[in-house]
Amino acid sequence: MGVFVERVVADFFGTNCWIIAPSKSSECVIVDPGIAIPNLVVKIKGILQSANLKPVAILITHGHLDHHFSLLPLQRDCGAGVLVHNLDRDLLEKPERGMGAQGLALMEELVNKYGAHKFEEPEDVTELTERNDLTIAGMRFEIESAPGHTPGSIIARVENEILITGDTLFKGSIGRTDLPRGSISDMERTLREKIATQPGHLEVLPGHGERTRMEIEITSNPYIQAALQGRLG
């Protein structure tokens, strides 16, 4: 019996919020609650209630606003602790540090037009580092640092069945590296050493877009091929 996975797609930027559990009627982990007005909590709770799930952790794959906009209201609603890499932790309180001009304009609009909540340090934060092997909600999470899109980007292998990739890896593509704190050379290293080495059977749950499988990406993703040949950066 495989890991139970549901998806809530955020209204802004189509960010994937993944809800992962060992089965229905169990504890679960929520990944990357993104941007909606006023927030994504109602949609997330709909999934939780329909599957009788109890959140015990909120995993943030990296500190960009479109991946944690609804974190504070979600945490206040369900009480789950937060896991985030230490190099991106400050972006939870000060997301503007990781934004380009377009992102700053959006943040201003969200606050001034829609009355978005104030961003501040969440409670009960666990900092992730280079490698973290954790048991959460009865599932094994093998979490690795995956810098490039941001310094604190992470990937997480769950029960050796799925790979959460945030904005490091998409179906046929990768996350951008031209925003503040992004690094094309770090991304090349991450793709070569931490993505291309993943088992082919893993189902990939990306930060945007549709699911894929590692065997498909390793053989056909042009960015992985370029990284393996040292031509990405």
C-alpha cells in the first residue's frame, strides 16, 4: 500500500501544496501552503476533513512567498510545527529578501489591496540542514539540502516512494536561478549530485506543474543532461 498523496493548487502561481500521509485517517504532513485570498487554509482543511487527516508538520521546501504565504494562518488553525532549512528560515518573516521586482509588486498588492496577514516568525520551527533523516507522521523522510533555486531549498524522499522537489525539479524543467540568492552553479551541482542520483522508481512531486517520475527526468530532462555534462552553469 503506497503513501497517500493529495494536492491543493494555490490560486496564485499554481504552487502545489502536497498533503502526504501513510493512509487515510492518520497523521499527515502538509508541504508548501501557497498563496490564495485570504489564504489557502479552507481548501487544505477540505482535504484534511474528507480523508480524516491530522497535520503534525508543515514542510517548507524553500523560502519563496508562493510556497509559504498561508503558513501562519495554517499553523494557527492546526497547531503543526514547521520544518524549513536554516538558510531560508529568515524568508518566512522577510519574504521580500528573496524576491525580484515582480514579486515585490505582488507582495505590495497582496498587503494593500487584499489585506494580507503580517509575516512573522512562525512558532515551533525545526531547522533543516545538509541531511536530515526524520520520522514524521509514521513515515520516513530523507531530507537533503538542494541549493540553487535558493540556498535553503530542500528535496525530500518519503518512504522510498515519492520525491518532493519544490522548485528544484519540475516535469521537464527546473526552477529559475535569477532571483536574489539564486545560483546557477549551485543548481548544476544539485542536479548532478542529488537529483540525477535518485532512484528511477520515485514519483516526483514538484512545486509547480504535474507529477513525473525520476526515470523519465533522468533520461529526458534537458537541464539534468546539461548538468551532467557540466554545461548548465
